[in-house]
Amino acid sequence: MSLDNAEPSVSRPRRSIALDSAEALRLLGSVSLGRIVFTRYALPTIRPVNHVLDGGDVVIRTHEGAAMTSRTRQAGGPGVVVAYEADAIDPVTHLGWSVVVTGYAHLVTDTDELARYRRLLRPWVEQSMDYAVRIRPDLITGVRLTAAGRPAA
């Protein structure tokens, strides 16, 4: 039995190059889909969501029954610790980039800001998304995957 993705399409070596935080944020802002990672019942939970980058903060929309809404609503102080990951990696060449932002997430409560995010960020699912969550990055990391050069002879 063979799976379509069991073997890499291209077996050329790759090199991983660390990105500085400015370049990582620029790349993050160039895509609209990512994954938010948080804890639920003391276990890691990952949800795909669309986002907008606003002044270096990642903003997502959410709804009343969402785990992320309740987690950020319960959090006191700076918010709840989350990670947010987005990437653009070619499925054939396996070249591209990946960025992870780690920081505190909290509900956006200002009505003007919330209205602005409702205009900027359209949910991809047919569901009422009445809340927005802002992630303030404390740590921004990223890598670019490039074709490796030939080894020195």
C-alpha cells in the first residue's frame, strides 16, 4: 500500500536559514491563513484560522462558543500564552518559509477596534464571529527553506 505523500517529491537537500523578526513579520503579513496553538484541558490544541497583521500584532476573529474565546475571557493579567504559526511551503519542492509568533492573547474589547477588525477580517466559515483576539508577540521566529548549495569539493 502506497500513500501519495509517503515519499518526498524532490530529494534535493535543503538549507534552513533563520529569519530576523522584521522579515518574519513581513512574511506572516503576506498570507491570511495560520494556526493558533493554545492549551485546553492542559493539552495542546491547534485551530486553523485566518488572520490580519496590525501593527505587529496578529488578530483573529472568533465566536462565542469557541475555546479560544473562553480561554482569553478567563485569562487575567496579560492574557493567555499562545503560539501562532503560518507558512508558505511549496508541496513539490518543499521550499518556502515558516514563522511562529509566541505571545499573549487577549480579547479585543474596544468597540471601535472590534468594528474595524470586522471590516478587515472576513471569516472563512459560515458562522457569526462576534469577537476578535489580539496576539501580542513576545517571541518571533522563522526559517526560510532554500535549496542547499553544492558542497565544497
